[in-house]
Amino acid sequence: MRIETRPQDHPTATTAEIARLLVSFELSQSKWVLTVRAPGSAKLSRFTVAARDTEKVLSLLTAQRQQAERRTGRPVRIVSIYEAGLDGFWLHRWLEAQGVESHVVDAASILGPQRKRNAKTDRIDGEKLLRSLASWLDGEVGVCSMVVPPSVAQEDIRRLSRERGELVGERTRLSNRIGGLLANQGIAGFKPLQKDARQVLQTLRTGDGRALPPHLHTTIERILLRLELLCEQIKAAEAERDALLRAARVAAAPDTAPEAATAAPPEMAAAPLLLRLRGIGPEFTIVLSLECLNRDFDNRRQLGSFAGIAPTPWSSGGVEREQGISKAGNRRLRTILIELAWSWQRHQPDSTLTQWFHKRIKGQGARVKRIAIVALARKLLVALWRYVKHGVVPQGAVLKAA
């Protein structure tokens, strides 16, 4: 069964003749609370269904639409909203497949009271979502920010770089755990990622000359086994990443056959250009391509806000101060940009951006250097965006040999 709610589903009705039935979803692991506002009515109706019970949701929405059409005598389309969160975008795709106009909102962008303590219930949140949706549909600017849901293919391909990052983080955590356990016994300098780490472990002696206690020795051996598995999985993820980059390079070659050109996903269109720049390797390329540069931005301010490296000034009356970057954007992208900024100033010493950075930190301490590297990361992101979008090579940057 499909809910017929879109204007194009009623070819004889104009957009002005179609009424809107607004629905908000408050999602949790055990239940969903649906708040419904019928067209031409200020009354709100609330319904509770079991979480992920799509059959019950579909039946409920169908009944509400039919009731609204009988009362208004006009075709009714359903417009829904829910907050981006743990449930991801599968609900959005399911609603769209049923004919519901679905919107996913950034919860942090919804306007609300500024009191120190705010009441929060499913009823209050549902009403807030409906008010935000109604204002946004009426064209009010700044009332909230809607998320652009990725396609299934876009969402899936991003797992490649994200999985490697998670595996590397787990490897670092386990390595540090071994270091902490050995430091507790007065041992330093052990390298758990070396090939002969398990053999070296047998020869270790504590600070007071004893062999490692048996249970501690067994614990570290088990961690080393997990590290070996992690290293194999990281190599597999990197091999898959490199294969994807090779396919993108082949697709971008001028003499590529049409069937080979379609082998690389469109999200990787920026990869061949990025790889030409000195100081940008496979991991930088894959994260920038899949997390940022495959999207459309109107200007550099939107780009900076998406990455969370936009400034947040505080200016009120006679008080003016800078609060730092917003950190409201993509955390993975922001992390890789800071790493790339450090790499860029080493591998591209003659570029205008690197010269600006060194001029800015000359004679300054470590704190100013940390602040300046974030500014360099933002400038570098904008420069790479222009390079990928318009072909403008960052000024003074050196390309790799062909």
C-alpha cells in the first residue's frame, strides 16, 4: 500500500488546492510518538506506536489523510519531519517510497528558549518539530536546517574510509593499553606493532628484575593477537581504498573506454585531481572526496560551516571576542583537515598558504601555532574546493610528477 500525497499524484489539482497534513516523529528505541496537525486546524493529535512498526505507521497515516480529505474536500499530501540521529535515513527513504514528503532536520538548528533549564518531553519536542516544519515550509529563513539525506550508494561508500579510521583508532587504543600495563611494571620501549613483538615479550623483565607475572603475560598476549587481526583488517581496508582510487584515476584518463569510465562511482570524481597535489596521499584523498568534495556548496562560507571550522564571533554592545570555531560540522572531515594542514606546510613550502602560515606564527608560541593551523585548514579546504570545482590550482602549489 502506498500513501498518495504528492501534488503530481493528483494531475487535476494545483499545488494551491492541495492541503498539507503535518506529521512529526519522535523516535526512540522502544516507541515512536507521532504528532499530527490536520490542514486548517490548530489542534494536535498524538499517537504512539512500537518502534520500527512501519505497518502501523502506514495505517495511521493513511487513516489521517483520508479523514482530512473528507473534512476539507481537497486532496491532502503528508509532510513529515524527524531529527537526524541514531535511526539514520532509512525511515526517510521508506516514507518517500510511500509517497510522504519527508524532511530530516538537524536537531541543533531548531530554535528554542534560552533558559538554563528547559522542559523536554516527547509532547514538547513533537510540537516544536511541527512548528519548525510549518515555518520552514512557509519560507521562513533560519528557523531550522534540513539535512540532505545521502543515497544508499553514497552512504555505503563512505563506510570505506570510516571503517579504516575506526580500526586505526582501535589499534592505537590497544597499543596504548599494552604500554600502560608494562609501564606499571617499570618497562618502557616495547613496540607492540613490530612483527617479533610476541617473541620480545618473552624476554621482558620488570623494573625490579622479575619475569612478567603469568596473568599479565597472558593478557598482553591476547591483546597482541587482537592487534594482529586489526592490522590485517586495516591492510584489507587500505587495499579496497587503493582499488577505488585506481578505478577513479582510470575513469578520469582521457583515453578511457566508456565501460571503464563508469566503473568508478561519481563520488570519487575529485580523487584524481587531489592525488596530483604533492602532500596529499590516498587517505587524505578518500576522506576529502567522500565526506566533502562530492557535495555542492554555493560559497566558501557554506563549505566552512559544513566542516565545522567557521568562526563564532561574540559581539554584543561593547563586548567583542572570538569564541573559536563552531565544531558543528563533520568531525571526521575536520580531523583530516587539521592533519592535512600540517602535511601541507611541510610538503608545499613555496605555496602562498604555507607562506601565510609561517608569517602568521613567526615569533609566536605554541598556542598561536595551534590556532593558526586551524585557519590554514579552512583556507586549504576552500582552495581545494576551488581546485576541484573550477580547476584553479592553489597558488604556488607543486604538482606531482606524472
